[in-house]
Amino acid sequence: MTISRMNAKISPTPNGTPRSGVLILCDFDGTISTKDTVNRLVRDHLVDPEWRFHVKRYLRGEIGSRKVYDAVVPLMRMTRGQLEQFVRDHAALDPGFPGFLRWAQERGIDVKVVSDGFDATIRTLFDHHGIRGTEIFSNSLVLGPDARVDMASPHSDPDCGTCGTCKVGVIRRFRESYDKIILVGDGESDRHAASEADMVVALGELFLYCAREGIQALRAEGFKEIPELLTRRIEAVAFDLDGTLVDSLGSITEAFNHMFAQLGYPSMTVAEVAGKTSISLLDFVRSFLKPEEREKGVKIFRDYYDTIFLEKTSIMPGALEALTALDGSVAQGIVTNKRGQYARILAEHFGIDLQMRRIIGAEDGFKAKPSHEMFEEFMRSVGTRPETTIYVGDAPLDVQAARNAGMDAFAVAGPIYSAEELALCGARRVLKNIAELPSALEPVIPA
């Protein structure tokens, strides 16, 4: 029996069977249960040291979970009472999961559990918390009267046999019955399924994997925030400028090297300058020049930059198309550590200034990123809250600054910072390129 579908949108499938709106498949260990129970459950109830041989083969990648289960489960001894005690001691339900189930039921969204762990552990934890009627796809654990343990893997793929539960197979089983399938997971057993889902809500290491592989994913800390993440409507987007909307790295590097040459310093490579482009000019010169040279260095940089920046700055591929697609649907603006005067000139030069409700930069009266001040001023200008405002940038500093303002950051991977680096620093979402932004801002589950 699954969660009620009473409010689900119904549409026909190609074969004429009913089609529901949304299915959410939730991993168990490390996801619904904040603790991983599988390894400890097996290890704590083994009575034969032979298990170490099989586990080592698994860790070396020689066998998958199904074969290691087949080998070690017969070496276990466990009574029902021991299972109950184990779950009380070593499983922990995410405190937001019951509320998440209620939210899904109210909206006619089906929720099923898909796990490479054991149904006995899942059902026992659910029973302890009064959770009933949620369908579970997992390995089946049978406890005999003599404490012997048996196991079956009814949802494995016989042609593959790697995993005890083939999560890809579960998704494909329901593909024609739902308009959208969302996977909530955290680890290695969710990786193959992530590429099959329409959207991934990723906890832990799974978010890094999805970012690295270019799989659409939202980072979550737990089930409490998932309903809002899936349904929220974004009202405003603030953009970083350098590296996000415009490619100014060449002109900035040239101007810095002109400054260094005038002051007798060695030049820097584009790559060396790239790591500093997200900080303000004043912070940059503080990093490299003597205190008595800083004022002169800033003047040399600006005098030279003024002569080249329009000619040697280009719009980032896909930026104009993304901004045009968003025009009228959200309030747009620019928040940058580039001097505000330059930012406004560049926006006008590329014809995007009229789309921007506010352009705020360095020396406009607010502290530079990672301070929250420019973001708060932007939100005040457009009348939005942090919960409905997104910052789009290309650097860890952008993510940090947005978080300081209580906002989520969508990070665009590029030549300076990789998708995995941006995922590691806490971005809510990582995009392969800015052209993905318009669709990424749409609610995953429309109201």
C-alpha cells in the first residue's frame, strides 16, 4: 500500500493505464535513517570470521552488495528481540521524515522506500514511529526460530547482480506510471539511480557525485527542508558579474600585470589572477602590494583598465539567452565585487542594464563580498526575502556570501572552479552552464 494519491494529477500513459503526477523514491540508510545501519547490523551479528574475506572483496570492488550479502548473511545469528534492540540503539529516523510524509500525502504525492538494506530494519524503525502504509523495495531479511538469518533480493537485476536492490530497475518499473520521479538519497547505492531520476535531492556525498557527473540535483540537509526546496517559487535572482555573466579575466589580468610592471613586481598568470577575481580590487592589492604602494597601485590599475575593459570583455556563452528567458518572470540584478561604476557600464555595453532592477558593486556604499550587506540592499530594493531569492555565481566566495545573507546560491561551474569544488563549498545547486538557469529556477513540483 502506498501513500494516498487522492490529489494527484492523472493523465494517460501510452498503454492507457492511469498516470500519477509525482513519485518520490527515498533511500533509507543515511537518508531516512540518519545512521547507516546495514554494515553494523551484519557485523554485530556475525558468528564466523569468514565474513572478513567477503567484505574485503567488496571493498576492493571485486563483488557487489548482493554477493557479499549472499555470503555473509548465512553467517549471522539474530533473534527478533535482538533486531528490535539493534534498531533502538543504532537507527535514527530523520526528525523531518514524518512531516515530509504528511506533506506528500496532502498533495497526492506517492512516496516509496528504495534501499539496498534490509526490510526488517526499515519496518521495525517505521513501527517504532507509527509509520504505516509506505511501500518498501529492499532486500528481505527472514529471522528463523533458531536465530538463523536468511535473505532474499526480490528487486535485484538478474542480468547484473551487482546490487541487492537495483534502484535503476525500480525507477524503470514506475517510469510509465508517473510524470516525474524524484530520488532522495545520500550515497554510493544511489549513484546509478540518480542518472535515471528526473530530479535528485542529494544528501552528503551524493551531491558531490551529481555535481561531478552533471546530474540535476538539489543539496539538502534533511527531510524538513525538502518540501520547500521542491515547491518554492523564486522571485528574484542576483548575479555575480565576472566569470558568471561576463568573461573579463583577460582584461583584469592585463591590467594587474601592467600595475605590477609599473611597480617592479613580477607578472602573474591568468590562472593565478583567476583565483582572486571574486574579491574586490582593494582586497587584491592588499594581498600583493606594500601598504605605501596600494593607493598608487589602484590608480595605475584603474587608469589602464579604463582603456581596455570594454574592448577586452565578452559576454559569457548562454548568458544573454538565460537573462532573456528570465525577463519578466523574476526580478533580476547584479551584485559584484567589481567597482559598481564598471559593472553598470558593462551592463549597458552588453544591453542587459534594462533587465536589471539593481546593480550593486564595490564602492557603492556597502561592504564587499563575502559580507551580506550588498545582498540585503538588493533584496530591499526588489522587495524579496532570502527564502525566495537566489544568487548565481561561479566561485566559492559567491556561495559563502550568499549563505551569509541567508540565501541559497546556484553555482555555475567553469574553467576556474570545478563543479565538485562548488558543491563542496555549500551551493544549493551546481549548474554545468548558465543556460541551465531558467529551468533550474522552476519549481520541481508546481503548486
